[in-house]
Amino acid sequence: MKAKPIYKIVDSKGRVLIPWELRTACSIEHGDIVSLNMHQGVVTLKKTDLIEVGDQSPEAVEAFVHAAIKTMPEETQIGIAARLMELLEQRKGQGHG
């Protein structure tokens, strides 16, 4: 049985909301990494745990960081968050914020 298509409108930034039903069926959750590919005009989206070696694009780096944080112990996550807060306070003190 073929699933009925779901139609979505692309917003002004090129984003499309992946409906809850599709995310659930594919086990895609907040912070997961997805790869987008195109073949013969068809765009595919696939949940992945791996990022291509050598991909230093900002999107790949951000996806890697999100994936790494999800697997860290809570204490490590809190330590990273605390350090980021320190950096934000330093920036505010220097007039960057």
C-alpha cells in the first residue's frame, strides 16, 4: 500500500516542516542528524549518525556537535554549558553583546 503524499509549503528561508507522523516513522528526534541527497531531481532525507569525513561545512560541524553532546554524560554537558555561559559573559564585558 502506497502512502498518501503530504504537501508542505516552503517558507521564505527554504525550510520545510517534517510532519510528526513522518518523523516518528523514521525515528527522527530533535537534534538528530539527517542527510539530504538529490538524484534525478528527487530529494531524499535520511536519518544518519555519521558525517562524511572531511566535511568542515558549518552545517556538518553543528550536526556533529549536536550528535556528540547527545551521547555525553550529563555532567559533561553541564560543564560545556557553563563554559559557554562564561564566554558569553566575557563577550558582554568586551562590548560584543
